[in-house]
Amino acid sequence: MTGTEGLEASRIEVRIDGTIIVDGVDCTVAPGSLTALLGPNGAGKTTLLRALAAIEKPTTGTVSFAGADLFALPRRERARLAALVEQDAATDLAFTVRAVVGLGRTPHQSLWDADSAEDAAIIDDSLEAVGMTAFAAREFPSLSGGERQRVLLAKALAQQPSLLVLDEPTNHLDVSAQLATLQLLTRVTAQGVTVLAALHDLNLAASWSDAVIVMRGGKVVAAGPTVTTLTPALIREVYAVDAHVLENPVTGRPVIAFSPLD
């Protein structure tokens, strides 16, 4: 399922134990785009992502995707529309990798359905997409952090969402796996899926994202196309470092060189 309208959030506020974590955020993510959510530690990125994926209802505000109010949808219908890949999600249950990925098919099945031939093919394709086919019979808890991250991404792909929300999808991954993950996400957007990913590495965001949303102190301080938004002045303001934005001689995309403030 894909929609002509992207993700829209209005006046999102999240309070935890009386403390404001996300403070009146408005943001949009264009349909079929890869948008990076940026900001220093403690900016409120993870909390905002959980609200935008309709996993946790905000204290106030609305979230819609493809023209539908996500929180008004039945849970199963919402799970067909949006998927969240959380950072460092773990389980001690001795599920195989294939079984974990198969959980992504749950929104598309009735309560007692076994995997159909179509389900099995989608699971196979999802494992292959993240390079984890050879690990299908392994128990999930036995995997490294990076391997788990890729399996959880495969589970989300098996869910076949129109909105894919990811919290640090390149966390724990080596350079090759990071690039493979971002390549995969660009292929997903080319198929019409809208992707919002929190990224810690500004250079990955600069090299791969279509747009950025930048947070600080629970607020959005900048948003727009990556090339025009991720400026040295903004990086200095948000991250308290000097930055020089250069051009990658191969791709033509921005490359950022950092130095401490004088």
C-alpha cells in the first residue's frame, strides 16, 4: 500500500513523568523519500519516532500518513501501514532468525494462519535483502548487535509497510554494512515506501538522505532538503563543532569535516 500523501505531524508533545521530551513538534516527510532525523543525544529523536510510528500516543498532537490518522486506525491496519525498527531491540526467546522475520507477516494473517507460499517468499526476499539468508536457522539471541539489527530490518521489510521508521539503523554495523543498509533504503524508497531514519552519523545523512529534520532540546530547529539545510552554521549551532561541508569527488554529495570549536 502506498499513498500520495506523506507523513505529517502537528504539535506533537510528549511528556514523561511530567518532563517535556518532545515539545510542540511539527514535521513532514515527503512520500517516497528518505528523510534523516538528526540531533545530539537527548534531543528527543527516539521518543518522537515512537510517536510518529504510532507506537506511543503523544500527550498532544496528531500524526497522519497517506491522509489517515494513524492513531484512529485499528492496530492491525496500522501495522500494515507503518513499521518501526527500534534501536537495540532484543529478545531472550530462542526464536530462529527466520521466525523473527516471519513475525513481520502477522498483520497480514488471521490468528491461526500458517505461513503461505507467498509469506514464505516474502520472508526469503527480506532475509536476502539484508544479507542474512545464511543465518535463517540461527537463534536470534546468539547474533551480534549488528546482525540483530539487520534481522529486525528484514522483519520490517516482511511487514511490507508504506511507512518505514528506523531508530539508528546503522548502529553496530561496520562500514560495508552501513552502506549496504543505506543502499537498501534508497531502493525501498524507489518502490514508493516513505522512510524516516534517525541517524547518528551526519556524513551518512549528508550522503544518502533526500531531506533532514534536525532536533535539539525536544524541538525541531531546522528541516528541509539535505544539501541546503545541513549547513556549517546549523551544525555549529546544534552540535557545538565547526564543520566544513565539502563535495564528494565521486558522488557529488556533501561530505562534512569536523573540528572542535576554538
